[in-house]
Amino acid sequence: MVDPGDPVVAFLGNFLQIEDEIYQISDFDYRGSHVLLRLDPSSVDLGKTGVHQRFYGWPLAWKRFYGQGRVFYTAFGHEASVWQDRRYQRMLTNAILWCMRRSP
């Protein structure tokens, strides 16, 4: 699930399908972060051992401000195939530009 209104990921539309390992973040700052990508819960076996549901879901990419700085995070990038994906490359480029206060 994608935030299509944000310029970092708007080019993706509403949906991104990609296979990668993800982290389940237990202390996510949902109040101070703007989630850009979120795992679709229907794509996960919620009954599988080790799957922990949180009220904020599974954020996969977000941005936030830290003092005068800008921070971007993505849980993607564990698999080599993800790094070869043009969509992933474009998202990273857009995120770097956003962190530099430049337009993606």
C-alpha cells in the first residue's frame, strides 16, 4: 500500500508488489513519521509463528523530520533483486532529493 500523494513514492501509484525480507518494528514512532509504504496485511500469513501485529500495521518506508534535518527509512533492500529494481532505485533517488530539500 502506497501513499500516492507523496512525491517520494507517487510514481508507484497505489500499489507496489516486491519480494523482500522485512523487519517487524516494535517501537515505531507513528506520531512523528509519515508512512509512505505499508505492507498489505492480506499478503501475510497472520497465523504464522513470529508474526506480530501492531496497531500501526507494518510500515515499510517512511520519512520524518529530526530537528532541522530530514530522515528517510525503508525496510527494503535485503535481496539483491530489490537493488536491481528500477522502482526501488527511483524511490531512493527521490528520498535523497527530499532529504536534500530538492524536488524529486
